[in-house]
Amino acid sequence: MFRKAFNFLCYILLMQAILGITAILPNLKISNRIRGFLVKPFFKKCGKNLQIAKGIVINYPRNIEIGDDVYLAHDVWINGTGGLTIGNGVIVSPKVVIATTKHVYDNGAISNSQSENGPIHIGEGTWVTSHCTISMNCTIGKGCIIGACSSVTKDIPDYTFAGGVPAKIIKTLQ
């Protein structure tokens, strides 16, 4: 019980307080770097030059590893319960959902108390464009572009442009 209370106070309330206080800052490069610097200690691992825009929601940051020069745009929602790795130079555009967990369908009903977890890996130099959803147990390779409003439900190979619902390979990038 003490550990849960400590984790709640340390990882959730404190981080949300920092993000809430810095929300008064505009979405400028310097403000985004300040946000990134202030929340960096909450992650399992975090590289240099993290930029976080305002309005972002991050659950379970202690299960998230972030590389160097990563940008997380405004209104991104991230759940790190199942484990999340974001490579160097990744850009995550506005209103992207990254969900490492899902509700369980059991006995004809959706359970709000049970969930399944799985990792997500986003490769170096990838751009996840706006309004995308990335589901658990997915790996997005290096140098990929995920088209707007796509839903990634399976692995995407390196240097690929993918899009759609569900996301499919559209072309290879070189």
C-alpha cells in the first residue's frame, strides 16, 4: 500500500503538477524544452533535448524509454503500462494516442478492471503524423512515416510509409 501511495504521489501527481504549471507557457521550442527537462527524471530512461508541448497526458512514465531529440506535440496521449520505447529523432504529431494496454473482453462484456498489456517500439527517425493510434504489441521501424489518422495494429518495417485503418504499407522510403 505504501509503495502504491508513493508511486502515485511521485510519478502521477508531481509530474501532472509540473505539466499543469508549465501549461501557461506557449508552444515554443524553448518552452517545450523546459517541459521536457522538468519531466525527464520521471521516465525509465530519457535522452537529451526532449521537447514536450502542452496538453500532453503521460501515464506510467516509469515504463517509458525515450531517445535523444524527441518531440511530443500537443494533446498526445501516452500510456506506458506495457512498456514503450521511442528512438532518437522521433516526431509525434498532435493528438496521437499510444496505448500499451487494452481492456479485456470477458463473458460478453468489456472489463474496466482487467487489462492486457504489451510493449510498443517506435524506431529512430520515425514521424507519427497527427490523429494516429498505435496499439500494443507493435514495432514501428526506423525512418518510417505513419500517415494521418492511421491505426497501427501490427509491425511496420524500417523505412516505410504506412497509413490507413488498419495501417498498411503504402510504399518503401529511400
